[in-house]
Amino acid sequence: MDALDVARWQFGVTTVYHFLFVPLTIGLSVLVAILQTMWHRTGNERYLKLTKFYGKLFLINFAMGVVTGIVQEFQFGMNWSDYSRFVGDIFGAPLAIEALVAFFLESTFIGLWIFGWDRLPKRAHLASIWAAAIGTNLSAYFILAANSFMQNPVGYRINPETGRAELTDFLAVMTNKVALITFPHTLAGSFLVAGSLVVAVGLYHVIRNRDSADTGAYRFATKFGSWVVLVASAAVVFTGDIQGKIMTDVQPMKMAAAEGLYTTESPASFSVLTVGSLDGSREVFAIKIPYLLSFLGTGDPNGTVQGINDLQAQYASQYGAGSYTPIIPVTYWSFRFMIAFGLAAAAIALLVLWSQRKGRTPRSRWLLRAGLAMPVLPLLANSFGWIFTEMGRQPWIVFGEMLTRNGVSRSVSLAEVLTSFTAFTLIYATLAVIEVKLLLRYAKAGVPDVSDEHPIDDTHDDAERPLAFAY
């Protein structure tokens, strides 16, 4: 074990942990905005209750996501300074815009939304949550554009004197075909997470508090969340199919590793289960679906998909001696776990809708247990998806331009990285306990009573009223 190994583990752990909050923030910001819009248009009090209820869960998650996200920025300079030096001219542009435009937009309007319930005109207050949701989604795009450069470098040149990548076409970076499909795929995955949380909390109250006066609100929440999950699942499949074809084009080794495809095939079969040799160099046993991989990778059932061994020989000839093969079991199984957990969430959403058909009230404790597991399933799917994305690119930190081992800080020792890794892991574990306890406490508390609250008045000047925290 050396500093490189620990630095990679640290970045992987902190990134996966941070991304537990990101999809819920992205998806829930829009769902809360939709609920408030429904209240604005109908005046139905249950939509106001649900807006405040899920809005509180959104704010808890948002705060934790901000705290954990800050660490990501510092790691580039601390543990990956050579990488930052090489790609900073390009990588820094979208990240700077994300901070100065998208994040400021998001955080400013979240503040207005929190404190503006009794002060802002009704339409202005509604606009503030939509502005916050737009800022959240813009943040995601700029960050994904930066990451997509690592997957498919575009819009740059290598300065022969400094050895650094320099930005030549900002528009090309922002319209990278990897970013253009990764963004909707990530959004769909985010709505899958947010919809699952809405279902889980609503279903808990529907089954456990059947005689509650707010049962109608919870029943609506479970149906609303279930439809969000189903639509998002369809969007994940559609965008994932396009993403697979683009991946086959720009990173054929990642597709081959995802399928455990060692030799080039035309047509290529999709692997349901593949067992490889211990050294990862050949296939020992496999269960396959004919033609499916060719269609997924190229759009043609008879298309050619390059194999791991042929690509390794090609890359060794192109880039020099060395291994250009990722860890096959990690890419193979993370790809399948991503699909399996996502489909499981969609299946539970169907069960929830079926259980409430024709006005029925679900009572099954097995359904309740499945519903409570729902938010975890798409979170795992998202996490395994990013593990696959990043591990499948290895050994490159910038595909075709910089190896991961060349991006680590040379002046940071093993002891220093190990110390920070241990500290971050312990702090994050503590934050995880706090996050879960807060979410569970407020989720169990149920929707708030809004009958005694002051309505928002579009005409009355209440400038003398003090700021009030609405939660």
C-alpha cells in the first residue's frame, strides 16, 4: 500500500458518501416545487402540508450535501495536485461557474424560501423554490461537464512547454456528448431517489397511522412518489441505453469490462453471468443472451464489440507498455448491481400503486418493509453507477492523456494521506448517523399543522414583521 492507493480510497469514499445526498437534493428540490405549485393553484391545504413536510427533509439533506461537497474541492489540491496542475485550466472553468452562478443562485433562493413564508408575496415565494431547484440542477450540469472531460477529453490542447492541458473551446467542453447524455441520466436517477423517499415516508404513515386526519395527504404522496419513480425508471433506461452506445464509442474498454467480454465479437452476446480466470485474462464460464450486447453497444444486433484482450493490445501499442484493463469483477458487478437495485425500486413502486387501486388502503407489513427499503435501493444504484463509471475508466484519470498514478501529489506521504482518510471517514460516519436520525425524526413526526399559520398576503405590507423560520 502506498500514498496513491490511500488517496484513491479516500477520494472514492468521500465521493460516494457525498453522492448519497446529491441525487436526493436534485430530485426533491423539484418535487417540493411541484407540490407548492399545486397548493398555489388549488389552495388545497394538504399540498401545503406536504410542501412543508418534504421541504424540511430536503433542507436537512441539502445542508449535509453542502458540508460534504466542500471536501471534494480541497482534495484536488491536497492529494491530486499533479492532476490539478495538468487539467486545472479546463477543469476549473465549469467548477468556478458552478460555484459563482449555480450554487449562489441555489443557496440564495433557498434562504428566501425558508424565511419568506410570511413575508414574500405568494408568487414570489413560489418562484424562489423554483429558482433554487433550477440552481441545483445547473450545479449538476457544470460538475458533470467537468467529469465528462475526464471520460472524453475535448476542447483542449497540450502545451508542449508546460505539459499542461489548456482550454481552447469552452463550448466544446460544455457540449461534450458524454455530458449531454450523462446529465439527463443523472437527473432521472435523482428523481428515482427522491420519488422513493416520498413513497417510503407516505406509505409509512398510510399503514401505521390509518386513522390520521392527514391520511388523504399521505395517500396522495405515495401515489405521486410512485408515479415519479416509474417515469424516472423509464427515463433511466432510455438515457442509459444512449449512454451505453456513447461509452462504446469513446471508452470501448469500459463496455468490454462491464460485460466481461475478453475477445472481440460480432454479434456480441450480453452476459447474464460470467466467471473469469483468477488473473482476469479469460472467460471460464458464461451465461449469455445472444445479440443483446451488440444492440446495446452499437444499436445494431450484429454490431462488433471489441474485447478486453484486443483493446489491451491496442492500447499497449498506442500508449506504451502497461496494463490498461480495469478491475473486471468491480466493473462487471457494479454495472449489474446498478441495474438490479434500480429495477427493484420500480417494482416496489408498482406494488404500492396496485395496493391502493380503487381506493384500497394498503395494510401489508411486507409492503411496508419493502417501501421503507425503497430510498436505499436507488441510492445504491446511483452509487454503483458512479463506481462503475470511475473504475471502468482506470487506469486513466483523464482518458488517453493522464494515468491515475501520475495525478497524485508527489509531496504527500502515506502517513499524511492515511491520517486525512481516517479523519474524514470518522467524521463522515458521525455525520451519517446525524443525517439518518434527523430524517427519521422528522419523517415520523408527519405533516405539520398549518391551520393556525398566517397566510401569505400579496397586498399587505408587513415590512415590520420579523423574519420567521418556517420549519
